[in-house]
Amino acid sequence: MLSKKIYLVRHGQTDYNLKGVVQGSGIDAPLNSNGIKQAKAFFEAYKHVAFEKVFYTGLRRTRQSLQGFIDLGIPNESISELNEISWGKYEGLPMTHEENEYYLHMLERWSNGDLDYAIAGGESPNTVAKRLKIGIDRILNQDHKIILICMHGRAMRVLLSLLMNYDLRYMDQFKHQNLGLYELNLDDSGVFKIIKYNSGEHLKDWT
């Protein structure tokens, strides 16, 4: 028996995304014009779904991505524990060749199991996982059966690993794109099943 249906999306595009600048939890960037179009495209494709509540992080790009649903009067809540990972001193900086090499080195350490390793001044995967669990438990403990959540790329990867009981070393298998959708079912036994994986069908005509 289906216990909950969760629609999980990444926020729409920002200028930081467009320019390849490191964003993270410390940058509260708004959606750009493309991101607003993506949000509208997602809304048009899924406005028929009887969402009982929508959730977003403490950063405005996620709330803006769900604004169409909020405007319908659907109950909504900000869950700051679902914020993006902190990239520390690298937030707000363009991804130079040197910084990209450092980023790839960090990903390699994570994939090798060094999940307490954090970028300078930032958060580790284990740190992020602990606060994400607080946030998602707050959501799942509510009575709503059909919910919509908007988050951030790296945090989504960590959250999906938690929900699917995957080792965090393999979180990069959960791909993401701006306004890409994961649809998940949660049954009464507490087992999640992915129905849609990073779906972008709703975006094909947005340009």
C-alpha cells in the first residue's frame, strides 16, 4: 500500500549556475529568466497533481521554483535543514582550472569513503546527511500523503542516498539538472521506490 508520494525537484537556474560559479548554502541567489521559465514549465506540467503541501529550503531560489504552487494556496513550509551543502571559502567564486582540480580531488576522496572530508570552511557529506535527516524526518512525520519538495543539487544527492539506503560514496549516481524531477513512492514498510529519475520531460519546450 502506498504511504506517501514525493515529488523532489532541484531549483531552477540562477546566474551562478549559468556562469559556473560555486553557489552553495551561503549564496542566496534568485532565479534568472531561464530559471523562471523552467519553474513555469514545471508548474504547467504538474499543476494537476493534488499536492497537499510543498516544501522548500531556506534559500529563495527553491521557493521561487515552487511559486506557482504556492500561489494556488497550497500549504507550504521552509525547511532550512534541507539547504545546500556549504562549499566554504569557494562559494561565490568562478570554477577555475585549479579549483576544478581541487573539486575533483574532493569528489575522489568522498567516493573512496572519506565522508568526513570537507572543502575548506565547508561541510562534509556526513555533516550534511545529519541535518538533512532532521529536515526530511520533519516532513515525513506530517500527515500529508502527496508532497512536493524543492532542494539543491548536492543536497539532493545526499538525501536520495539516505532515502534509498545507499552508501554516500555512491551519491553521484543520482544525477540532477535545474528543475529535474525525482518522483518517489514510500510504502507502509518504509521502503522508497524511484518512479521518475531526474526527469526533464516538462522542460523540452521551455526555450
